[in-house]
Amino acid sequence: MSQDIDRIAEVIISSKRVVALTGAGISTESGIPDFRGPQGLWKRVDPKIGTIEFFREHPDEFWRFQLDRLKEMMKAQPNRAHYALAELEKMGKLSAIITQNVDSLHFKAGSKNVIEIHGNLRTAKCVECGKVISIEEALKIIEEGVFPPKCRTCGGLLKTGSVLFNEPIPEEALTRAYMESEMCDLMMAIGTSLQVYPAAYLPVIAKRKGAKFVIINMEPTPLDEIADIVVHGKAGDALIAIVEKVKEKLRVKSS
């Protein structure tokens, strides 16, 4: 693995625009379970509960499920992988993070240019009038005895700000993600199974535009065969080592 870490550090230093694509595997060290791993969420819960159709038909059951996830995410703190990416950004070596995660941990770690293609759990939105409120306000409505929570303005159902299965990705986020994928000369996919589209298509776009492609993930992915470097291991271990190696090489070059 040390040889791969050295190679990744070299590619980061030589690249002009580096983009990270992150998935649930980057947040497991923060106590948030991933979705498709051996102990993943969808091994314990029927994935249909994460569909827009299920929300419409069973909003009360959907919100009970989301309340359990919210408890996990609201107490979760960024881990060393999140902080490592934030440090790369501060060093001018990371242009953007495209994340499939809804936990906001990249923001909490200090990253600035984060594109949340699956939305987030910081907000809730009325499905009728479109009003967006904070998740804290939605929880307050529940505490007042309204369950599932409803919009104070029009009485419509509130839905968490995360994108559900069979629900379109916000156009602005998707446009930005495609733009970053086309413009980057290095894409690092970190902690993602690369099985959910359109996120899994972004590295393909980057490769077609001539970018290098690095994968850091515990398990093999369908795109391992097109990657330039693959590291199978914990995101935290790999990213901390990469950041230290980048610093080391930059000190040598500047001396």
C-alpha cells in the first residue's frame, strides 16, 4: 500500500484540478453505517423504505426510519478522512468534493466547495408549496405533536432534504458535478461502491476527458479495472498517509 500512497501523492502534486467523489464508506469511522458493505444499512433494512413512493404511501413509517438516522448523524463528528480532504483543499490541492453522503460531515470538517448530489439531512422541504426549513424546525413540529410533520404554511407533508430512490437529483448539484468531472485532471473515488448512478458515471466522464482515476475503498468496485491506482483499505488510513506524503514531497521540492 505504501507504494500506491506514494504514487497517489505524486499524481496529486502534479495535477492542476483534483476532485474527490465520496460515498458512505468515508463516514463509517464516524459511526454512520454504509449502505452496501457487509454490515451495510440495506442488509438490515428493506431499501424500499428509501424510495419516494414509500414516503408518499407511508410518510409516518418513513419519518420513524429517518428519525433513527437523524439521531446517528446529528451526533456524528467528522473523522480523519474528512479532515484530510479539508486539509488538501486548504493546501490548494483539492478543487471540489462531490459527495453522495447526506451527513454534512465534509462541511463540519471545514471543506468549502462541497457538492451534495443526494441532498442533505440539514433541511426538510414541503412537498406541496416547496418551502424549505431547517431539520431542527421540522423536529420542533414533531415535538409539538404533528406526526408526520407538516408545513406550517400550507399543511403539506414535509420530507427530509435527502434525495430518495426514484427521486430526481437537484439539477444545480448534478450540473456542477458533471462540470467538475469534465474539468478535473484527477478524480479520487473514496468510500463509494460506485454502484449508484449517476454518481458512478462521474469517474467515467473524467477518464474520457483524460483525467487520472484513483479508487480508495474497502471492497472492490465495478470500476476498479479502469482506475489508474486502486487502494483497498480504510479511507482514514489512506488519506492521512496521502496528505503526509504530499506535505513531505512539497517540502523537498521547495527546499
